[in-house]
Amino acid sequence: MEKLIAVLQLLLALILAVAVISTLVNLVLIATRPETISVVNAIIGQGVLIVCLAALAKVIGSKGWQTLKGSPKDALKHTSEAE
């Protein structure tokens, strides 16, 4: 079951990475418009969204990868639960 959750986490991290790339492309397209306050607001909002999505993808991806590999931290956690 843990491997299934790890694979799902990696899949979610991949989906988030695609969302980051598509938001970045959208940000570039918005930046080519004439500058108004709504364009500036969109640029700031999408910039924050890109940073947050990238951080979330990194955290979820690394957690899924560690679980899939079976890191030593997980092994220690399982041995302490057995005692």
C-alpha cells in the first residue's frame, strides 16, 4: 500500500510540475500585454502561484521518492513501531 501511495505522490508531483510550466507560459503571454493594473496584479499573483506550486511539487515528489526507495529513516521508523 505504501508503494501505491508513493507512486500516486510522484504522479501528483508530475502534474504539479506541468501546472507550473503552463502557468509560467501563461505569465509570459500576459507580460506581453499593455501594462495596466490588472496585468500587474495577474503577474504578481501568478508569480506567487508558480513558487507555491513548485515548492509543493518538490516536497511531494521527494517524499514519494523516499518512500518508493525505502529510505533508512523509514526503516528506523518501522523498527521502532515493531518494538
